[in-house]
Amino acid sequence: MVAMVLGSIHAFSVFLDPLETLFATSRATVSLIYASGLVFLTTAVLFGPALYSRLQPATIYIVIAVLGATGAGLASIANGLDLVWIGYSLAFGLANGLG
């Protein structure tokens, strides 16, 4: 269940056209959001084991769920690409890597 929900980071391509139109920007600029998300995902995968050994599985799951929901929520209410980047790339990307 966690993998299915968090794996949705790879469905970013459905957001390309709407984000380009909404923020009147190029595909390359919008694609940087996904690319940054993958960087944060990879970083979380690399450093996740340090966190896993210190916390209980239920606590880790709650942290991941809150981080992912917060990131998706921030991206959904964004008025600019900067908040989409923080929500989707940073928070949602980290949640995906930890999950």
C-alpha cells in the first residue's frame, strides 16, 4: 500500500501540461521539479537506514505519511513553482525515498 501511494511520484508527467499552462513556464522548468524530487528520493534512500534503526516502524510510517501528505498538500495549493518545488520535490520526494 505504501509503495503504491508513494510510487505516484513517477506519475508526474500528467502534471506537465497543466503546470506549464498555469504558471506560464517552459517544460524544462517544470521538469526540474520532477528531477529534484528524484534527487531527494535518492538522498532519502541513502540516508534512510540511519533513521530506520532509531525509530519504530509505526513511527516511521507516520512520519512518511505526514511528510508525503504535507508535500502533496503544499503543491496543490501553490501559487508559484517555488511552493510546488518545496511540496512536491522536497517533502514528497523525501517521503517517497523513506517509504
